[in-house]
Amino acid sequence: MSAQPNRADLEALWLPFTANRQFKANPRLLAKAEGMHYWTHDGRKILDGVAGLWCVNAGHGRQEIVEAVSRQIATMEYAPPFQMGHPLAFELANRLVELTPGDLDHVFFTNSGSESVDTALKIAIAYQRLRGEGTRQRLIGREKGYHGVGFGGISVGGMVNNRKFFGSMLPGVDHLRHTLDLEHNAFTRGLPEWGAHLADDLERLVALHDASTIAAVIVEPVAGSAGVVLPPKGYLQKLRAICDKYGILLIFDEVITGFGRLGAPFGAQYFDVMPDIVTTAKGLTNGAIPMGAVFVRKHIYEAFMQGPENAIELFHGYTYSAHPVACAAALATQEIYRRDALLTRGAQLAKQWEDAVHSLRGLPNVIDIRNLGLVAGIELQSRTGAPGARAYDVFLKAYEKGILIRFTGDILALSPPLIIEPKQIDELVGTLAEVIRATA
Ligand code: PMP
């Protein structure tokens, strides 16, 4: 494809979560990546403010990953995962469960966040049945939740556009209210004080349906895709306590918060709340090869290991579960995280990050700023009759000015690679400030 692709060359591809016709009229093509930067098809350097899509936590072009993947693909490109194994899968599992808190010490491999979510929901329901609580089939998600795009994920998810086109979805799903409240919490630095009581929605659902019908609750510790929605102080602790009271499993969807985004390996550690199941993907392999992982606590795994030894314990899995090339990428990634102490780097940079993003307060149309670890959401006042248009303008102008950001509705999201240098934080936020002014 030439430096200036013509429209016909772009026609065959249907891009996901994209305004295709608009994109094809003004395409944005990335051709190369290294460290904190992308280079566009026509050679412009772009500072990556979103770690690709919240996944390239160790930065781009890591040679260790390149070499591990090349070596593995040359040695054994594929191994069947059913009734068979390969050493890297066990090595990776052992390594990962060292990172997880408490007894979250068994791991099931998938290929994406969406698959991790489906896997977690299925394990939760099957676990309840195995322990003699087969009536526990209801699942509870949360408004504004994003749990990928499988039918399970959109059913427990709470973003209207991801749901409304796709029929009636899974039966027996309820939603807690979301915790975003600009009236009480706008411009809070870190976790909001107001809103822990919203966890009591779970008590109301128990009163409505009875605990004996509820299998699990799934939430993102910090909701990313809906625009960086933070849990109020004490909220997750409260949710945990209510789950304990009624025998409901608590699933943390850590596809974004896993692998260092908050300055701890997982959100579970950051918040000091112990979930029963954790879903991950993205940062697991630094985005280099698709892979997801679901962690379960010991008692859940053990519940599946009670039947006859020759019986398959879980009728679930993927052709590419524990794909050898993905395992190689993940192992190399985890080694970089360990060696460069990246999973806690967010904690060191958090204060500078917070100060930097909150310096955007007072700019035109900025109505809220939310931050934690190395993630931030900047909410803009929507233009009358054109929701999302303002953030889209900022996104385009930012790309023109050399920074990549995300937007959802009129919320801008930042989540840079964890290798970001202090001066690059200033560059990212400084450029964004210019763009917000210029587009006002
Ligand atoms: N869960 C959460 C919390 C996510 O942020 C995402 C992706 N943004 C997913 C699930 C889905 O992951 P994937 O796109 O890899 O299927």
C-alpha cells in the first residue's frame, strides 16, 4: 500500500468499534512502534498515551518478546491443549500464580478478555452447581461495565450501545448502579469519598431474587472502557462483604487493571480486596500475541477435582488455550515486568500523573478529571445534540499533534505504557491541553 492509501484499498476491511465510512475518508494507519511511540504510515512519530489499547504495558518493540516468539514459532508453532500439554504452559501458569494475591493459584488460559469473561461466568455457574447450589444461575454486572463482546460479556456489561442491537442476551442478569457521580465527586483526586453505599444495590437484588438464585457478581475494580470510573472508597470492600454473607462469588474483571496499571500487579492487591475469580488479558503478553488468563481460588479449582479421575472436569476450552507462541510472549513479558519492576512503577509515578492530569482542570469544557495509578479519564461537556463529537474532535486533533489517546462518548482516556518517563507525562498532558484549547 502506498504512503497515501486510496479509498479502494481500504474497502474490504470492516473495522471493529469504528465509524468505518468516516475512517476510510480520513484513515489513520500505524506502521511501526518502538518504546513509547508509534510511527504512522506516512512517517509521523506519535506518543502512545493509551499503551496501544491499554495493553502494551512494557512499551513497544521489546526485543526479548520478539526473540521468545521467534524461537517458539520455529520450535513448535502449535500444540493441542485438550488432553495434551507443553512445558511453557505450566511454566507460565506457575509464574503467574506467584503474582496473584492469596490463593488465586489456578489459571485457565484463553485468547482475549472477552473469552476470559465468558470463561469466568461459566466457571462461576458450574462451581455453584458442583457445590450443590444449582439454583444459583443469576449473574450480576454493573451499569457502565465493559466485559468484552461475547454474549456473556455484553449481558453483564452495562454500555447501552454494546447491548441494544443484539437481542435479549443471557437471561437472569441484573445490574448494580454505576458509581459515576459528578455532582458529588467531580475532580476528585484518586478514589471518591462519596458512593460506597451503592454497593448495597447487591443487598436489594438479594432481597428481590433470594441469594439462592445468584451465582456471581462481576465488576471491573476500575471501569476503563466506560471512561475510567473509579470505585468510591470502601465500595469494593462492601461488595466483598455482601458476597461473603450470601455465598455469591465475586469476579474482578482485571483485563485493564491487571499487570500494573494501578501500580500493583492486580487491582485486587491495590484495593486489598480478595476476589474469587480474576479475568485478565491485554498486559499479559504486552499485547504482542493475543492471550487471556482466568485465575480462580483454590476452593473453586478443588470443587471441580472431586469426580472420577478419568472424567473431564470442565467442558470448556479453546483450540488456542495456552498457545505455545502466546505462552512464550507472556513469559518474556513477565520477565520484563519483573526485571524492570514495571508492575509497581505506576505507584512511583502516580503523584506526578495525578498532578499532571489535574492541571487540565479549568480548560474549556472539562467537567471532570479522574485518575488512579497510571490511568486517567477527562470528561468533556457534550455539545448539544451531538454526544461524543467533542471528544472525537480532540482525539483527531491530538493525533494530528502527535499523541494517541482514547475516547468514549465525551470522555478522553489516558493509560500510557508503564515505561513512560516523567518528561513524557508532561509532553502527553501538555499537548492534550493545547488540543483541548484549540478545539473548544
Ligand atoms: N474486560 C475488560 C475490563 C476490558 O477492558 C476489555 C477490553 N477493553 C475486555 C474485557 C475485552 O477484552 P478483549 O477485547 O480482549 O476481548
